[in-house]
Amino acid sequence: MLSSILAKTAINIIDVSAADSQGMEQHEYMDRARQYSTRLAMLSSNLMHWKKLPLLPSLNNQPHQVLASDPVPFADLQQVSRIAAYAFSALSQIRVDAKEELVVQFGIP
């Protein structure tokens, strides 16, 4: 399990310390730049799906506007409550099954 976590982490990490490495070829730089650009484009396209909602009025400056504004739709309150219940249920079911030591001592003289 630890090896799997380390492998997934190694795949998803951008090693900026290796950018100045002399062992890296020009085509490797270009491949990584293309890969990072693709990842960024994918992530930014996912963000575009969120619709822009109007900002809530500041409670500190205009409390009467907040009190006079339309109430939050009941469906939205239900969705937030349902998501919170799912999150609570998921977190309460997390269990750690320790099978081996994660930290070991090296034989340093």
C-alpha cells in the first residue's frame, strides 16, 4: 500500500529542483512542458463549468441588504445538508489497518 502511495505521489509531483539538472535533454523539457500545459488546460476547463454567482453583500457594511435579500432556496439547503451527512459518514468510516511500520530506522553507525 505504501509503495502504491509513493508511486502515485511520484507521478503527480513536479520536481522543480530537477529543472536545472544537466542530465535532462531538451526534448524531455519540451515533453514535460507539454504535459503540464495539458494538465493545466484540463483543470481550467473544469473550472469554467462553474457559473458565476453574484457576490453576497458584505454583512459588515450593509446588514439591511443581507436581511432584505432573497432567502437561500430550500433545495440548496437540502443539498448542503446531504453532502455534509455524506462527508461525515465517510470520515467516520475511515479506519487504519497498520500492517507494517511506515518509519524504519536505518543502520547508521
